[in-house]
Amino acid sequence: MEAEAQDKVFDVAVIGSGPAGMTAALYAARAGLDVAVFERITPGGQLGQTEHIENYPGFPDGINGFDLAFSMKQQADRFGAQNIGEEVLSVDFEASPKVLNTGFGTYRAKSVIVATGAKPRKLGLDLEEELQGRGISYCATCDGNFFKDRDVVIVGGGNTAVADAIYMARIARKVYLVHRRDTLRATAIYHKMLEEIDAVEFVWNSGVKELLAKDGMLGGVLVEHYDTGEVEEINCSGLFVAVGTEPNTEFLGGALALDGGYIVADESGHTSVDGVFAAGDVRTKALRQVTTAVSDGANTAEGAAEYLAS
């Protein structure tokens, strides 16, 4: 199938299959366009790794992130979007048609929608790479069950960090929530939920300064308390890092204008190159949520259709 795809020119190539990419593929395919979706891993992006989505309209009791992502994929598939399970490693947007290179071949498309999302930001500490998967994780719902009845540390103060703390409180023995400020950035509903959980201990005005290894695994962390300068050792088996994200734009190689790593794009997804659009968490925007990613996908599909018509 991929070999045949390399011989054709798609109307629209969608890079990424999170909610933005899947919605773009759905709208473009439903409009009768020939669409290819590139994704090296399972569909859904960060959505597929989220246990419970409560603020996506239409689901009063919430919905599992993977289930929602899979439903989006099925809907796009039904209208004929072709899935190519390869990672786009480089692009040539000056070529006509535009060129996408993967590790397995070269693909061409008249228009491109970049919806590659963002990846978790790391702490940048010594041993962080070595201990990833050996106690350090960036996805509590993915790896939380490995730490049943153990002590864990979560770093961050936003919605993701607090949701991770709530989730891990049902699994771990003790959860330390380390935040660099004295108040959470998370929305108010999470504050109330945390107040009712005894297993969670707040470590305010603090940050993880050093990682401690034991027998090749994470054995604990050194936490610096910014208001006093005191350094405290916390013994833990797991460290979940939730300090924001970084856009997946390295593969572009300067092909598009960026701002802080994010693709510069307007509300309709238009980028610095005609016929190339950006949707979802990868573009410059104020709010990064599933709902805004979905609306981005619809807007960029419409933009691509208008570009092709002109």
C-alpha cells in the first residue's frame, strides 16, 4: 500500500493523527479530496494517552482518551483517508508538488497540514535520559500501574500534573506534588478534588534539583525549597514529569516560520508557505485543548480545499 502511495500525488497530506490531524483528515476526505495521514505510532497523540476527558462536548460523563481518538480515526477512515504508518523525517515545501520524506520512501502532495502536536518537556537533569523508563515517566496513565503501593513524585502545577496526581493517588502509596510556586495553575475543579485526597502531599515553592539512582533505577530525588534554600531528599520509586510541552517541529528543518519552536499560523492555520497549514498544539495559539485542536483541523481542511480550488 505504501509503495503505491509513493507513486501518486495526494491532494492533502496530514502529518500527525491526534485530534487536529484526524479532524483535518475527516473534513478533507469528506470533501472528496485524496488524503494521506502520516503517523509513526498509534493514532491519538497525547489524547490517546489520557485516561479520562471531561471537557470535550457531547460526553456528559466524560470519555476515555484512547476511545475518543480511535473513534476519530474510524470516522476519518470511513470517508477514505489513507493511513501511512511512517514518520515524516524531512520535507521540501518549495517543491511542486510538496515533498515528504520518511525512513521508507518519498511522498508527494499538493497541500500539507502539519498536526504533529507537542511532546513532554523534560527537566534537563543529569541521569534523566538514563532513568527514563526506569522510574522516570512523562505519562502517568501509561506507566502508573508499575508503581502500585509505592511512593512517587509528580513535578508540575498545571492541569496535567494535577490530573496525574489524582490518578496516581488511586495506585501509589504516597504522592508528592512538587510545584515551583505556592499555588497551582490548574483549573479550580482540580483544587477541590485534591483537597479530598489524603495520599497527596504538596511540596510548594520547590523544584527537583537532582535525581538519585539505585541499582540502575530511580531511588529518589533531591528537592530544593526555593524560599529557604533547604535541600530535602525524597525517597521514591517513580517520578512523573508534567512541566509542559515542546512542539514537534524539528523535522521541518526551517521550512516554516517558527515562534518559540511553534509554527507561526493564523486562526485558519495558514503558515508562511502557501498550501501548508498548521493545526493543533504545534501552532502558535493561546489555548491548547482537544476542542481547539479539532476546530483547527476543520479550519485547515477548509483552507486546503480552498487552496486546491484556486
